[in-house]
Amino acid sequence: HKRILDDSGYSHIGITVDNFEEAEEALKSKGVILNIKRKTSIGWTIGYFNDPDGNVLEIIYRPENEEI
């Protein structure tokens, strides 16, 4: 089954990466395609995908790996 972001409980797990393009390519090499990819208004690049169990995962790139 596929989880969606508005299911009850946790919505997703976010993972910070040092290089978005490299992380995306590594995922693609394993057959993973991002469902959503966008740049935020504060300059972060984010991408969402589902793991084999349908959990939503997010990769996050923050310029200079700024703290949240």
C-alpha cells in the first residue's frame, strides 16, 4: 500500500543530504524515483519518495547544511 502525507500518525521520515543531485542519482540507480521534487522559498531542495512498504521518505538539502 502507499502512504500519503495526510494519513494519521507520522507522515514521513526526513534525511538531510550534503548533495541533493548525488543522493537523487544514488536513489535512481536503485530504481527509486522521486514523487515530488522542489526548491523551497528558503533555498532548500526537497524530494519525496516511497520505500517498498509504502512509507514516505524525504531527502533534504540545505545550503551549507544550515541548522533547522
